[in-house]
Amino acid sequence: DPKIIQKPKYLVAVTGSEKILICEQYLGHNAMYWYRQSAKKPLEFMFSYSYQKLMDNQTASSRFQPQSSKKNHLDLQITALKPDDSATYFCASSPRLGGWAEQFFGPGTRLTVL
Amino acid sequence: QQQVRQSPQSLTVWEGETAILNCSYEDSTFNYFPWYQQFPGEGPALLISISSVSDKKEDGRFTIFFNKREKKLSLHITDSQPGDSATYFCAASEGTGGYKVVFGSGTRLLVSP
């Protein structure tokens, strides 16, 4: 059974539009994260949440807004999409905040912005 | 400026050979170095890690060699198998309690049967 579900697997959007990337984890973890992996940059940390509260934001742009409606959900809303936003976005979780050794990554959502 | 650099970008070895993946870093505050394995269509998964107080860490066919003075490390995969074909990321962190990890660009390994 999938431990972290990310939906959709592939997403194509037009410049200027808005999309929401879905992440659900069924590991019982209390911390969740978003990472981005693009062709131009290595995998990079974006956000961390602990017990549904934002703990760290390493994303400069306010166009990226995480949303946690439930303990095991952390969606990522991206507004005013740009071609440079094209990347694979990975959701991850861990039992508690911190501890990269305990992080488990989801399969990712590949976003293409035309 | 990349803080963690990996080479080569891609590597092909024959089944049974030893694959050597290289990594170097800039920041002296890094003291933990995890390696991740990523298969196509999947997220990265922690494979093996080493702390800066060690110069070698072994786990089955996977061994990390670490040179603190030169800020270099390498991942050796002995008796490479086709199932080892994946992208390997070297990463760096300031501690085990932190979630912030700096990743390298990865080495794509292909093991030919």
C-alpha cells in the first residue's frame, strides 16, 4: 500500500494559472515537508510543517503556499505559474520535525508549465 | 554556487564491477553525509550515511569513504547489479536532528548485464 500519496503524478499548466499539488501520508507522521527537483537545480527543501503548523519556509516566492487541512495532508498551492516552476515536487514526512534520517519521500508530482 | 558537488554526472559499469561515485562539499559545518538512491518515477530513499567522525561506513555492498581534510567522499558499490541502476544523490547536513539537507545534482548509474 502506498505510504505517501501524491496527486496528480503529472500536471501540465499554462503560464499564469494556479494549481494545487496534493500530498497525503499514511505513516502516522507528525511532520511533513515539500521539496522541489528541477532540471536546473538539485533537490531543494521548500517547507516544513509540524502538527499542521508551518515551521520553516525556504521558498522566496509567496506564490507557493502550503495548506494543511488535516494532520496527514500537506498540499501545495502554486499561483501565477511560470515556466521556471516546472519541476518535480516531492512531499516527504517524518515521525517528528527534524531528523533527515527518518524522512520518507513520496513519488512526486511532475509539473510542466507551458 | 553548489555546496555539494557530484561526479561523474553519469556512470556505466558492467554487472559485477565496482561503481565509484564521487562527492565533495564546501561548508565545513556539514558533518553528516547521507546518500540517497532514486529510481525513475519514485522519490529519493536514504541508502546509507556517514558522520564526519568516521572515515568509512559499510552496509552490505555499499561503502562510503570519507576524507574530512579534503572535504571529499565517495560511494563504492561492489558487485554492481542491474537493480542498482538508479540516480544516487550525495547530501550534506549539519546534524542528524536537522531536516535541512543540501543535495548534490546526482550521479546516474547504469549497470549493464
